Amino acid sequence: MKNNPGQSGNLQIATAIILVQGRVQGVSFRRFAVECANKTRVHGCVRNLSDGRSVEIIIQGSASSLDNFLRLIEKGPPGALVENIKVEQIETLRIYKDFDIR
């Protein structure tokens, strides 16, 4: 994943939106995403989508941290079944300070 030109001080920040589809609601996937974010030191937020089978994640950090987060999230927590992941890199317009469940 390439870095975006967004900056916090001298640190290059990459931002991406991740759509995770499958059995990802009702299996503590959002809490799992928080644990993955803490392990990989990314910031952003996660929320269930109204379709009942998708989770949207906004992540922000170094390109290598985002890649590490993606490797963890694609497995999901016990009981989840990740069928598809779409990643879209976006321009960094906002700096997240932590990782929240919404």
C-alpha cells in the first residue's frame, strides 16, 4: 500500500477504507478490529453497515502498519467468515488519534 501525502509532523500517513463482507456482524468483528488496530498501531474507526453482512473500516497509519492490519483482519475472529475484502486508498483529510467502534 502506497503512502498518501497526508502528514502529521514529518510522518507520512496513509489512509484507506476497507469493506469486509461475509459473516462479520454478531461475531465481535468490530472488537477484533480494535485489537488488530492496537497491535499494528493504526488509527481510525469501524462500523457495521446496514446490509447485515458488511463492516466498514477506516484505517490510518504508515503503509507497513496498514498492510499488517490487513493481514490480521482478513482472518477475522472465531465465528466470522470473511468472504471478501475491498480496500480503497483515500486522501488523508482528517487525522485520527485512536481507533473507535461506531
